[in-house]
Amino acid sequence: MSNVKTMIIDYKENIPATIESLIPAEYKYHFFRAEVDGRLRELAYTVNKPCKIELFPLNGDSEAMLIYRNSLMYLLCKAIHNVHPGLKIKVNHSISRSLYVTPLDPNQAINQNELRQISLELNRIIQADFPIKRHSLTISKAKEYYVKLDMKDKLDILRYRNEEPVHLYECDDYFDYFYSYMVPSSGYIKQFNLIWFTPGFLVQYPRHDFEGQIPPFEPETVYARTLEATKVWARKVNLSTIPQINDYANNYGNVDFVMMCESHISNQLSELGNQILSSQSPIKLICIAGPSSSGKTTFANRLRLELLSKGLNPIRISCDDYYKEKKDMTPLPDGSYDLETIDAIDVKLFNEQMAKLADGQEVTLPKFNFSLGKREEGRKLQLKPGEPLIVEGIHALNEVMTSSINSSNKFKIFIAPQAQINIDNHSPISVTDIRLLRRIVRDSKFRGSSAEDTIKMWPSVRRGEFNWIYSTQEQADYVFNSLLPYELCVMKKYAYPLLAKIEKNSDTYVTCRRLMLFLKYFSDIDESVVPNNSLMREFIGGSCFKDV
């Protein structure tokens, strides 16, 4: 693979030509998406006038990676159709940053021999380098195709689409659509791994943030159990796809839908509280961590109330108060400070105070003044029996952070929305996109930030998460799923107008359009039916917790 990161073509002709045909032969199969005068285009797009064309490889470009991933899954679905034409599958996000393909029928399973046949057929399709053609159809014509292809899930989503045209892709007489641009031909897909993982298999693909390579496989058993529980519940209540979510709201009413989802959150809190209460050793420190926009603050408040109802009197403290003063930190080359690294925390002081508090001693907590960049004296605290500490922060699950406390006296909680929601059976919605939408709405509501600003800083947030948060998930005693299946129905009216303000020439426009693409399919639910103690209130406002 060439080391070329991007390429710019200054096209000066008035002659129609596909972008792919303009790429030098030695770089064929190297680039996966293009921008023509700032507009996202696929490589099969035809230009017919002078323009600036910028080409992007997998390395470092998330949108190129998505085109690669969706093209791979398109060809995989074709391979399955060719080998097992009657087998219907469901695709979900899974462990080790892969996709999980399972039979739609829970009573079916794909065995190792069948996976071998699928793999051989997929490789045959790739080696044949079949063209992948895009077709634009009316909604009525698309419905005819989907009826003919027995794709009921895609018919269902068309009930919530009002815009013409509908797009389908064709490859060697196979039709499908993944709500994404595709590569021009099957030969572009060079890297993938298929791993048997009963009842289906995992699909590994190159990551833009891993130098365009496939990351090493990590079993992530705790995360796997969480995803399975999420999938089972979503199937049980029939909330696995956007049409199912919309139908639930329409059939049962918004109030019942919202309260049912909130009950699921309450059930998790009750289960969690019982586990903490029944611990063989007294829990002195409850540690909470999770990626951005997981609802950590509201969750910590609700967990405190849950434990109060069980006879405990938990006390919350903030890891943020243990930041080092700027004079004790090493600035980055640009003069800023990395506040996400654990080196920015006074770990020694934190451990000393936690040990004293666990031993029943009185300590004076610090209070960090962010406007001045320095620590000030905070409240005095001395714990009594039955008063565990609740600590929430990026590094709360990092063992280094709490090494002074015996493991038997700690309870670690990882919180994140664990979504198993699809547009249709082949197109899962990214949990990262759900968190990004939460953050866009919250930053606009409480920080005055535009959607463009939030999207621009999101890659930096993600780097911090991978460096410091996700690696601690497997250490958790409990993984809390903060997803509310109704939430995108509520956030739509907030997020969509914010995204619509982003100009077409913005660097964030590609991400903006992708978010709007699936968000528009959700029915609207008014926020008035959302309780004031809901995790949702952390993002849309109106929470009863004063520090949210």
C-alpha cells in the first residue's frame, strides 16, 4: 500500500469523466472516497466541468473507512445470497470493533463449513472485480424491487421516507442498499477477516485510526455479554430497527413507549444496587467511567438515590477536583494542556485521600478552579459506615487511580449506550453516532457550541476514549446500558436543525449528511413526555438534578 495520504486532481476539462478514470493507474484501489469542490462523491461519479477533486485513502479518514466497510458488507451479503439464497441475516456492531453477522431466525446458526463456503464466494466476487452500479429509482419502483427480493425490512423503512429518489446498488445482478456510497467495483476490497462466532460470524475490516489496517482481535468477554443482553432485550420488546421503534410509538403511544424504556433503565439501577448491597466485602468506593455523552452525571445521581433507597448513604466526589495545577503540568507543543491523560491528575493525592477516607479519617477535599487553573481548598469529609464514595471520571476504572483501595472494597461500573438498532437488517446504527448526536444537542443547549464545532472536536474526543476509557471496560463489575430506544425520536427536533445549518463547503458536512440520513427516518416524540430524572434530560435540558 502506498504511503500517499491524499491526492488532489485539478480537472480542467469540460469532457465527462468518472473520478476513478482520472486516478493514475499505480494508485487504483488506493482511494475510497472523493470530494469534488468540497462535496462528497463516490469514485464512480462523473465530472463534466473544471473542478478540484480531492481523494482520500483509508488511513486517517473515517468516511473513507465507512465506504470501505459498507462496500465489504454489500459484497458479503451478495456472497451469502449466492451460497445460501434463503438465509436472511442481521448485522450488528460487536466486539473488537467488528460487525457481527447472525441468522435473522434465532433458531438458525451458521456452521464453520458454511462460513468457509461464504468466504470462498466472497473472495471469488472480489477477484472478479465486478462493477458496482448505482441506480436511482422512485419509491414505488424501489418497493417493487424489494418485494421481488423479499426484503421486508427495506420495505418497512420506505414507509418513513418521503424523498425521491431511492438508491439501489447492483453488482452482478445482486441489488441492495447500505445508506452509503460504494466503491466502483468489487476488486477494491482487499482486507477483511471472517471469524466464526456462533451462531454467526464476526467481520473485521480496516480502521482509519489504525493506519488503514485491521486491528488485532480482542475477545472482550464483558463487552460481548453486554451486547448479547442488549440484543436479546431489543428482540424481546421488538425494538431492533427504526420501523419497529416508530411502530411501537404509534401503536402504544408516546407515553407508554417512553415510560417502558425508562423502566428498563430503572430495572438496571435496581439490579446494580442489589449487587453493590450484596457484595461479600463492604463497598467503600464506587467507580464510574464511560465515553463522552454516556449520561454519567445523571446516572451517578440516580445511582445515589437507588442506594439511598437500600439503606446506604453514598457521597459523590469529582475526579476533576484532583487535576494538577498548570504549573505542575507539561504543556503540549502548541502551548495547550492535555487534560485527558492520567498524568494530568494528581494520582498520588487522590490515592492518599481515598485510603484515609476508607479508613474513617477526615480529609479536606480539593476544589479545582478551572478559570484560574489551580486547586483550592474544598469541603471536609469523614465517612461513616454505610457511606460509600461515588467517583466519576475518565480514569475512574484505571487501577492506578485507585490502587490504595483493596479490590474487594471497590465496585467498578462502565456506562455507555449499547445500541443494537438498525435502519434495516443489514445496516446497524453506530453507537458513536448516537453519542455524537447527544453531544451536539447538549453542547448547543448548555455551551453555545454549534454542531460544526462539536463535530470538529469529536476526533480528539474519540482519541482520548481509545487511549484511556475503552481499555478499562473489561475490568468493570457491571456494564450499564444508558441507551433509551426512544431517544432519537426526541433528539431529532433538536439535532436536525443544528445539522442543517452546516454549509456544504464545511469540513464537517460529510459527517453532517450521514447523521441526517438516518435521523430523518425517526418519528417525532415531544420531550414533554420525558421524565425530569431521565438520562435524556442531561442532553435536552429540564433535569431535576441541579448539577446536570
